[in-house]
Amino acid sequence: MDLGASKDHGLLRQLNLPQVAQRSPRLFRYASYFRAHDDLGRRSVRAAAATAAALLRESSIEPSDWRPRPRLIGGLSGRSGTTWLEQVLRYSLYPHAAVIGERHLFWKHEFIVGPERALAAAHAERLADEVQAFARFLVTDGFGPRINERGGITFGGLGRLLPRRVLLALANAFQSNLISTADPWRVYGDFYTSLFSAWTRTAFGRELPWISKEPSYGESADRVFRLMPDARLVVLVRDGRDIALSAVRAGWSADFAQAADRWAQRARPALAALQRAPEGAVLIVRFEQLCAQFFETMTGICGFLELPVPAQFRPPPVTERSSAWRQVLSAQQSRDFLHLHGDLVAALGYPE
């Protein structure tokens, strides 16, 4: 089953016509006609929908047998330093590896529930509906407009990672694989990694090892290794008191107590999930250690990710100090924090 081929032609209804007009005038004409005359009984409309579906299937990516090991950077929560580590790797490792910043797909509801829904779809028709729904999500998330923080319209999501034709080709391959598999988790995982492999071919013209950074990887270790059993995951951890202060400064929380509670709510189950990860698949790195022993720690990270150690690392400026909480928190705030979250601080190896 290909994109646009469902009996109700739901994908064509989901297309963002103004953007389609910019990217493919011919597809815009067919999709507009279908939208204006939404009557499947008309032969002309069937022909328009079929032609639009064929246009969506134009082009494909040459298959590649080379599947690099997924290399991932995550954290126990936000504000843990993963963006800083991403920048270090980006500036230091090219041309040996490519680094992809946050795409947010891994934390999308449709991607989280997709494998379980596919497993629960006992009948072929129901599975086809699930596949088609996910394909529509990919297209609309990739090419639909988004309102940015300044109130303007941008085109974000997967559309910023891959060209439309490449993403649609991958989505078609994903649909075919999911319909014929007994292991939807592996299909979703292969699709996820294929996005980044396709990106290296598109952006650099050749296959490169890639590193994907999403803070949610550390919080979702169970799902990471079910989707990508051979992944290597570096998890950056940081003192929860510094994370809470950073969250307040960034406007994520109203006050320190609220920020600390939110950190603990995310970090506690994340740490438990990491303890269930396959042996040798996770490297936990303290942000404070990375700052204090930069070259040695970065050398260990590269070795764990099975990447060459560059002759020189290029760290961007560190904008937040380690252990800043010692100069900022009152004695009462420190006591309250340890009373509520002292076990988590101890489990992460931080001093009281």
C-alpha cells in the first residue's frame, strides 16, 4: 500500500495546499481538484486522486546495505548539558561523523504508540489503517506549518531534516515493511535510523556514521533498545540542584522547588530504565566531570561510540557553572531538596 492509496484518500485531505503549490504545482492542481469535488463516485476525481498518489511516489532512494550503529546522546531531563555536548561533537568529529540535533520525532505521540498499535492490529484491514494514519502523520509533521516562538510560521519537523521526495520514499518503504513484518518494533526502529542515514547521504553525498541527540533518549531507554537493539547511548547527567536553577533561569519553572520536583519526576524513572539497559550499551557521563576533565572524558565518549578521537576537540563556551547551587541556594532550600530527593542525589553519586 502506497501513500495516497487508501480508499478514502485521507492523505490528500491532509496535504497543506499552499505549501504543495510552492513545491509541486502539478500535484497542487490534482489535490485541489480532489478537495473541491470530494465525491469518490466521480471517475474524474478518482483519476485525480490516483495521479496525485503517483506523484507522491515519484523518485526513491537507492537502497543501501550499510546500516551504521545508532549512536545516541540523551539525558535524564532537560538542562543537563546535552546541547553543549552535541556542539562539541559536531565541531570536532566531522568529517568522521555527522551530528543531528533534536528532531523531536522520538517523543511524538504517534511514534510512541505506533509499534504497540501495530501489534494490536489483528486484522490486515486494521493494520492498514494504522499504517496509513502514521504515514499521514509523517507527511503533515514534515511539511505542515508551525508557529514559532515569535508568532511566525515556519516549516519544521522532518521537513527540516530531509527533502520531501526523500521522506516520502522512506515512508512508502516503511509502510511496505510494516505490513509484511511480525516485529513492528524493529520496523519502526529501522525507519527511525534510516531517516538519519538518508540525511547523511543527502547532506554530504556519502554514508557517514551519525550521532543523534535527543534529551528524551535517556528518559526512554527501554524504548530505545527495543527499537534499536544495537544502539550505543551516552547519557549526560548533572546535579539536580543545578538543573533546577537552570530551569528557573530559562523560564521553565516558576521557582526552585517546582523545578526540582519536575527534575526528580523525570530523572527517577529514567535512571531505573537505564539500569535495565543491555550490558555495555550505556555510558553515563557527569556534566561536571566533562567540564573538569574535558579531553579525557571526550576521549572516553569517542571510544564508547566507536569513533576516532580527533587531534583536537573544539568546546564552545560553557555558559553555566558547575555546582552553582552552592552559591545560590539558602541552607533551608538545600535541606528541603535533600529531604525530598536525597536518595536520587546519592544514586547519581553527587555529594550532599
